[in-house]
Amino acid sequence: MPEKGVELLIEAARRTGLPLRLAGNETTHPAIRPGDPVECVLTPTRDDLMAFYRGARMLAAPSLWREAFGIVAAEAMSHGVPVIASRIGGLSDVVRDGRPACCSNPMTWTGWRRRCGGSGTTRRSAGASAQPAGCGRNRNSAAKRTCGG
């Protein structure tokens, strides 16, 4: 569904080289090109989805349409995962700046990059994959720094 903004995330991963994991019921996505740092993770059960959230460093929800409720954002935040989301529809009700979360308006490649540290550079920690500068597992400091809180 293009209105979910997945293509935006794939493009961001492609431009930055940052790894992206997509949860769902498909093993691929039409926008993924050979060599893209994108992995599709099958999450057919609730337990699989919860395990996906527990392993996430952050969640991006770049929706391009007005969702009634941002369930994916609410679920991620319930696991302590920082969320960057489009400031549109129900997502803007669920995700509020400074919670460890933030909204971007509009949700474009440039806006997302700016929210994740400004330069699109990466940072590596021991044994961890690359992540946007300023985004990390320390919810109290990194997420606030990332989201301007």
C-alpha cells in the first residue's frame, strides 16, 4: 500500500545505507532493489510481532494518508521503542513530540533525515547495526535528542 509510505523508508535506507526491517506477511516489497539494506520479517503471529518490536531500535511510520488510529505506533511505544511518524491523521494523536517519539510534517526523505540527526550519517555501537545519528535504545536521552525534546 503506497499510502503507508514504505517506499519512503526503503529510499531512506538506500540513500543512507542504514538497515531497515519491515514487519508483515510478505517476504519482499516491490520497491526493494538488489543490494538495498532492507529485510522483510514475517510476523504471522502476535508473538512474532511482539518479538519484532522488542528487537527494534526505533519505528518509523511515514504514512501518507490519514489513518484513523496509529496502532503500529502505539504498539511500538508500549515496548519502549521510539517512534518517528507523519503528523497526519490518527498518528498525530498517538505520537506526540517528546514522549520518546516525534512527528514530522511533512514526512519526506528530507524531513525524516532531519529528525534523525540532520546529516543522514550513521553511528555504530559494539555488536549493533547502523542507526540514524541520535536514535538509540536509551529512551530517555537519545529519543529526546532525536525528537527535539
